[in-house]
Amino acid sequence: MATPILIALASCGGKPVAINASEVAIVVRYSWSDSPEAATAMAQENCAKYGRNAVLQSIDNGGSVFASYYCIKPGTAGP
């Protein structure tokens, strides 16, 4: 009986996951119990591949947290 509960608890945490990533934007899912810094680091790593910086657009809190970032070219106001 305890096994399903342990499996469910183990699946709640973990590293952030890129849900959708491109040159202009990325959406990162992470657990509400994790710090947002790991999600921001993942977004920045993705955007840096294109010579861009990650800028937080929005956060949607639910069972998981979905953080949306724009990938902005340095010296510009938008993607």
C-alpha cells in the first residue's frame, strides 16, 4: 500500500523541465516546492544558445509552476 504513495511523492520534485523552447521563448515547468532560480537558469541556458537573454514573461501557479520567458536580443526591447 505504501509504494504508490512513495512513488507519487517522489514524482512531485525534481529538476525543471523545458516544455517548449525556441529562439524567441521558452516555457519551463517546475515544482512549486522548488526554487524558481533553477527554472530561470534553464531558460537562460536555452536563450544563450541563440545569443539572447531570458526575461520572465509570466508565471502560472498550479500543481506545477509554468514560467514563460522571452529570449531577448541584447540591446533590444523584445524578441
